[in-house]
Amino acid sequence: MGEKVNKRSLQRRIRNMAFTLNFYSLLIMVVVMMFALGATFKIFSSIISETAANQIGFQLRDEYSKALRQGKMKTEFTEVTPEYKEIFERVGFSYAISFFNNQSETDTSKNNNDHIKDIGKLPLVVDYNILKDDKLIYSSVPEFYLDPVKLTSKWENWLIKMLNKTTIKTVADNENKLLFTLQVRLNPMIILGGYIVLAAICFLVFLITLLISKIASYKLSTAIIKPLADLDKIMKDLANGNIEEAICAEIKFKKPISEVEELAQSTNIIMARMHNYVDILANQNTELEAQNFTLNETRKTLENINQVLDSKNLKLKNILNNAEQGFLTFKKDLLIQEEYSIQCEKIFNSIILHKKLSSILYQKDGSMINFMDELFVEIFNSDKRQRKLYLTLLPEEIEINDRILSLCYKVVKDLKNEDLIMVIITDITEKRLLEKKMDEERNTLKMVVRTIINRDEFRALVKEYEDFANKSFKNIPKEQYDQVLRQIHTFKGTFSQYEMVNVVNKLNQLEDKLYEDKFQFDIKDIDNKELISWVKEDLDIIKIYAGKDFMQDGELLYIKKERLIEIENKVKNTLSPSESKIILRIIKSLRSKSLKDLLRSYPDYVMKLSERLGKTVKPFKVTGDDIMIDANYYHDVLKSIAHIFRNCVDHGIETVDERLEAGKEQIGYITCNLKNLQNNFQIIIADDGRGINVELLEQKVLNKGLYSKEELNKMSCSEKINLIFEHGMTTKEKPTYISGRGVGMSAVKQSVEECGGKIEVDNKEDYGTVFTLTLPKIQNEEKVSVTAEDFIKVIAEIAIDIIFKQTRLNFELKQIEAKNTITLNDITAQLSINGTFNSILMISINNAMGKKLVEGFMIDDIKEEDKISYFEDVLGEISNTILGLTSGKFENTNGIFHIGIPSIISNSTGGCIKNTQSQILNCNLICSEYEFCIYIIFDEE
């Protein structure tokens, strides 16, 4: 195998350049030749067709005249008779390609009639058409349907059109009366065959010439490079050998080119001079070694000193730059020195070198600038006792650039034992905001606690204040002004006892206006609506904590669900069936809620979601019949309906531009209607969006391998649409944080069917979709109790099943343990659970498990570096699905579970949670490097 040539070598570049030059030159020549051949063929075909047209025209006129004289045909042409056909075939006989053309004239005359009969079967040098009154009456190529104006054929290609020319000739009799119109052109097969043969010859010449140029370029490069390669080999040998022998050697080689020979001579001269320099350097080297020894000893000492100093400086610099505080110093000139921390520039948002601290802190306050400068001068000029006094006069806290800064001043010494003032600057903005927020929360809690403890007295106070606020202050006589002022002051003092900061502050401001003349404010100027709004702000806060019914009249009574069931059983066992039926209906109604109320949050959810997605949806309300149901039994269905509304917005409703292009209104419509039936009720959700693309759905099903093409062909349209309920099925190309995982609609169908209902889809592509959920009216029965251990066990079982289906990881259910400390993995989903027991559910996974879940649940392939960005979306979706399926498992129990929205916690440092007052149940699912941990933290009480 030959030696490989370096891609950057001169030899390779010479070969490539010569080859490229020859290739493009030859290619241009071939292209020019092809065009020249085309022009030649065009001229050739023009001459042949013109000549043939003249000859055939003369023959046609003579044959026609001869036939008239012999009476074989009529003067007026009506149709193509055998006599006409014989004449038309005879006129082209001279252009037939046949061995007959080589026979003697005698043979030709003998067999002339036979030749004429066979002329239609022989190929012609030219093709010709004969037209009468622009109508084709004869063609030498009878199997083609020709244009009456131009001689063309259905198989004629572009090349033949470019190379061939059609000649049109009129044929007249002796009296110049038009007989026929003649169209003649050269046979296309001759044109095409000749052009292809010549083109092949050109291409063959091109290849042969290119091969010759390749060989020539190789020989040329070898002749140029060979001497240089010999010189390179000699120089490498010199570099790897003894220097003394190398510089004394002389470079020689055979048959060099003149330029290389000159290079070798110059190299020999350089080596000779180097030999002289080596002798001189040898003598000087001995002297330098002695001096170098002394310098090395001194250098080591200095390096040790510098290392100590550098280490100290680096540590100090790291401390200053990484501290959350700013450090700066200045001397008697009051200009800030270079040694200040980076945090100072971040705090002041500018470079502070050689600036005065006073001008930075008080940019527009000249008096404060002068005061601080004078105070600093006194500090430098005073003794220690006076310095302490002066330092206390400097500002310790200041607000600048919307930040609150704390300033600390210290007098220190520099290396020259000169006084410096060090200023330590701390950003305490967050601290002050936190303190303010804590004070507000503290006051709020005080207000709520005091009002709850003294609910009746507080309600009476508010009622009295509202009566006062509803007075007409414009008509109050002046002699009652003092009484009004006393009432305002009394209300302010009384409300302050309940820590009602808002109304107290507003009443205090009102008093200031009434008592101070500068406001020019009188009692008659008091606004009743403002008085009511002041107390309403505090009442709204109280209602958040105490409930919206806190301020209502009458006593409030709370009864546990278990107590209601106990009363129901007592009624069944004590009263007759007819009597108990009436009473049980009333008792059970206490556990029923309006379906409209249970769904009323979804219209707001739809509007917020449409805003996030940049779509426009008309506000709507839940309409239809008033239906009372047990919310606990239908909890999973009511929660899963969110997936339908979400898909209506995300999949169904188009953008404004898309709706306008489709001829729709800019605003999309989504409706929710309730229908009460005899034994069932229906929830009907509809949108006027793009509908479900059945073809795209079929393609997705095929890609996932759920059904074959044959199975899909056997399905009806409604059966195909119901494929959206298959687990993992979605028509969206890429998943988002809104939808696209293919688990939402599957969860809807499962929750509906578990309640004994059914879901139907009416789809009109480009016009919208209607989802109809038909659910039975179910009477509640007493159900078994549920424990936290049961709940977490079911969660683990469902999680194992879902993970195995999507990732093929086979986890084993471990024993459930109770601890008071847990360690979180890299990413954790946290959900609140209220109902039978109040708790916090946490699903924690490591990064390896996160990547596995992304691979299993995502539709498209995700790059390895992008997988971590999908951890939160996938874990949140999985947590929702697992919890939805879990709560459905307890439908036949008395367990009540209200599950919140998952929040994601990222934790890469291995944090832990510890609470000695709470019990933590945990179930750790581990398979090799993959960890999927489930925790329930709940109050023991």
C-alpha cells in the first residue's frame, strides 16, 4: 500500500490544482461542444426540411395534376380516397430508408408498385403532414395525433424541439389555386440518435483527456516534490542526531533542482557559522553556570516570600469579593482607593475608584456632602476618644438606587502605618422588606385571632360602624359636629383593640383632616363610600381566614360526614321505610352540592389558560339544569374534566389568524351545559375550534403500533375518534407544560367509566368538537374507612404499573415505613391532600429516573442535554395521573380526598425534611440506579 499523502502537503495541492483546472476546462469545452452540436443539428434539420418540403411539394402538385388529367379523382377535394392516399404515400418515397434505394433503376421500375405499397411501413428521413383547409388529411406517421398547425408528437421531448425545425409549405395548382398545406421536418429519431452518439463521443474524449491530465499532474508534482522530500529527510536526520556531528556535516543529494540546490548551500553556510558560535558559547557557559547558581539561591528565597504574600492576598481578595458586603477604604484625601470589593460596584451601580464616598451617597445634596467631608477630616485629625464620638455622627443607614444600605465605619492602619477609614456596606433591603412583611402578617394574625375570639362583639361593632357610615353627613347641624368627632375617635380606638390597622389608619387620617385647618376639610365633606370601603378591606382579610360566612347572622353548625352517616343508619333502623325515605332525602341533601357550583371554577380556568396560550375565548358560564350530586363520589370525574377544557383551548381553539383564515369569528366559543335525565345526568362540553384531525390520529396510532392499517380500515369514524382515549395518544407534535402527554383524555375516560358512566365525542373537523359525559345518579352508601397506609400503598402500586408500561422498569413494592426524617432526591413533586386526613404528598426522583421518565413518556426523541429541562413537566404530569387513579380506587369507601396542584422542588444538594411532631410514611421504589420515592407527611392528630 502506498504512503499516504498529507492533505496539506504541497504535492497534494499541486495534484488537486492541476486536476481541477483540467477538469473545469474540459467540462466547459464539452458544454460548448454540446451547444455547437445542437446549433449544427438545428441548421442541418432546417436545410433538410426546407429541401424536402420543396421536393415533396413539387411531386404532390405533379401527381395531383396527373391524377386529374387521368380522371382518377375529382377537382374538388372531399375526402381521402385510396387514390389520394396513394399519391400522398408516393411523394415521400424518395425519403424512405430502405435497401430498395440501392437497387438499379430497372429493378426499381419493376417493383415500383410494391414499393409504394410498403412505403407506409418504412422509416422516412423526414416526417410530413398534408393539411386541407387547416385540417389534417394525411400524416407520414399515422399512429400520432398531430396538431393541425405544428408538426409535433406526443413522445417528442424538449431536446428534439430544440434541435429540429418544421417547415410549412403551401402547394398550389397551375392556376395558383391553393391545394394543400405541407408540414415537413427531419425524422426525430435521426436527430436524437445522432446527437446522443456525438454526445457520447464527446464524453468519452472528456474522460480520456481527464485521465491523461491526472497522470500528467502526478508526474509533474513528483518531479517538483521529490528533491524537497530528500532535503526534508536529511534535515530530520540532522535534528535527531548528535549536534556536533550534524553541524559539521554537509548536505548533498542527487539531481536537485536549482532552487533546492541553493537552499542546501545556504543551510551548509548556516551550519558552519553555528559551529563557530558553539565554541564561543561553550566558554561563556561556564561563567554563566556559576552566576546562575547564585541567582537560583536568591530566586528560591524570593519565591517563598512571594508565595506567602500571594496566598494571603488571594485569600483576602476572595473573602472581599465573595462576601455579600461591600468594603472600601480611603485616606485623608477622602478618595476611594483601588482595594475595594466588587460588591461595591454592584451596590452603587458604577465604578467608584478615586471618588468621594460623600458624593456617591448624596449626589444632589451639597450640604450633606460638605458635612460628611468635614466630619471625615476631623476624624483623621482627632485622637481615639474623639474619633469614636465623630463616628457616631456619620449616617448608618441610607436609601440609594431603591436599595436600603447599612454603613459601618472603622479606622485602620495601612502598611506604612498611616490611618485609613474602612467602610463596610451591607444591602439590607430584603431584610427591611421581610421585617415589614412580617409585621404586616403579625398584625393580620392578631386582627384575625382577636375578631374570632370576640366574634359577637366584633360583629356588633362592625354593624354599629356601618350604621354610622351610612349617615348623611351633609345635613348634620354644626352643634352635632363634636358628637361625630367623638364617634370617629371612639371607633378608631375600638377598632385598634382588634388590631385593624387599615381602618384605624384611615380614621386617624380623617381626624387629621378634620382638626387641621390647612386641609380645609369639614364633616359635611366626609364620603360615606370611603368609610365603608375602609372597614371592608379588613373584613375581606378576616373572611379569608375565618370563612365567608363569618360575618353572617345566626349560629353556624358544622357536622362531620361520619356523624351524618350515623344519623342515616339510625333513621333506617328506627323508622318505617315510608317515613325514613322522606327524612333520608333531607339528610342526604346535606351532603349534596350543586354541580354548577362544583364546575364554576372552570370558566375562569379556561380564560386564564387562553391568555397564556395567546388565544381569544369568549367568557362563559356553566348553564343548564340544577343538579345536586355527592361531590365525593364524582370527585375524580370533576377533576379530570380539566383535561377536556384544557384540550379545547390548546388543541381545539385556533389562534386569531387561523380563525380569520378559516372564515370564523376572531373569538372562540367554549360552552358547558348540564342536562338532567331520569336516572342519569349529562355534562356537555363543546368548542367551535378545528376539531379532531382523524387522519393525523390514524397516523399517530400506526406510529405507536396500537393498531394495524387493516384494523383501522375496519373501524367506523366514531371508533377512530375514540382512539384519543388510548393511553399515551395525542395529536400534538410536541408536548408542552399544558398538554401533549397523551394521558389526560385516558384519565377522563377511566374516571367516567369507574363511576358507571360513558363519554361520547361528536367531532366535525374544522367546525369543533362536543364531549358528552353521561353519568348515573348514584345513591351514597356507607363505605369502609381509609388509612394513610392504605393510601400510600395504592399510590405505590399504581406508580409501579404506570412506570413499567412506559419505561419497562420493574420496581418491587417495598415495606411502608414510618419515619420523622426523609432525604429528598434531585427533583420532587409536592401536592397537598385534604379530606379524610390532611397531609402533604411528595414524590421524589433522582436524575437517572428523571431521564428514564422523559424517554418513556415523551412522544418525540429528546437530545440528551435537553432531557433535564423536561423533568418538571413529566414529573408533574405523572404525579397528577397517579393521584387521579389513586383517588378512584377509594370510591367505595368513606375516604374523601381533595388533591392540590403539584409544585416542583429542585434539590441537587441532598436536602432533608425533619419534623418530630409529624409522622412521615415513606415507600422507596428502587431498581438499580433508578429511585422513585413516595412520602406522606401528616399530622398525628
